[in-house]
Amino acid sequence: MDVKEFFQLSAGKWFSQRTSHHLAFKQSESGKSDIKIEMLAGDDPVVIDLCQQYDIDPKLAWGGARVTWDGTMEWDSEKHEGSSVLVPIPDLDTPQSGKLLRDVGYAEKAGVAGRYIIGSDDAMTLITEYETMYSEERIWFASPNLRLRASILKRFGGFSMASFCSEIRMGVTKT
């Protein structure tokens, strides 16, 4: 499977249930989210702008995805919502790996360029290094309508959080 196919399989509306373990506090919490993943064409102005921000030729991007989420966590009443644009740039010699450009990072609100790797088991691993932390997330399909995600968020000096999500497809979006 290549990155384009992985993104296309991910397009749709998903219901996500998350369990996070905060290792420093030795406590767990659960949460739920509605997630929408929409495909973006390579000539979409958002894809072109994001490539240009990282000095990457937009022709190297086949397109990308806009991910929108709206969720809650059990410890707070705060609404967790937002969106991010993801644009994968495959390595020329190994298209199962490459850069993953984001206009908003997973752990920080600034844009970030990470790496992706699609293994022989068709699971995608996303690796992002920030100034003060490291994030690694593994995403795979148990079936076409069930995605699973496991992630760690490590502050330099020790782990801070580990999470597991199960996501059930609730509908499709335009591709």
C-alpha cells in the first residue's frame, strides 16, 4: 500500500474512542471524538501553500487531507476541536516513506514537518520531533471501517503520555 491509498482508505467520517495514560501522574482518562477526513487534490491552494512554506515543489505532492475533529475528554469540560491539513511528500527512491507536512502539529499549534513510514503490514507510522518533545503514532486498519491508533508523546527526559484509539467509520465524504 502506498501513502495515497492509505489516505484514500482513511477518508470519511469516524467516531473515535481514546484511552490515554499520563505516565507522570499514573492516571488514565478516556475521551471520544467525531473526526472527518477529506481528501484534497494536488492543485488545492492549501496543499500548494503548505508545500511552499517548507520550500518543497508542490508538484511532488499528489494531494493531501484535511482532518477535522470535535471531541471531549473525561477530565475536563473543555471542547477539543480543530482541524489540520496533512500533505505527504513521498521519498523519490522509497515511496512507502517520506515527509508529512502539517499546518498544525499534533502536540503543538505550529506547523511541523514529520516523517511517515508504511510498513509491510500496511500500517502507517508517523514520527514528529518538536523542540521539546517527540511523537510517534501507528495507524492501521483492522477492517475497512475500523481503524486503530496507538501513540506515544515523549517529553525530552521521559515519557509523558501513551494513547490507544479505536475509530469506527460512520460515513463517507467526497474524495
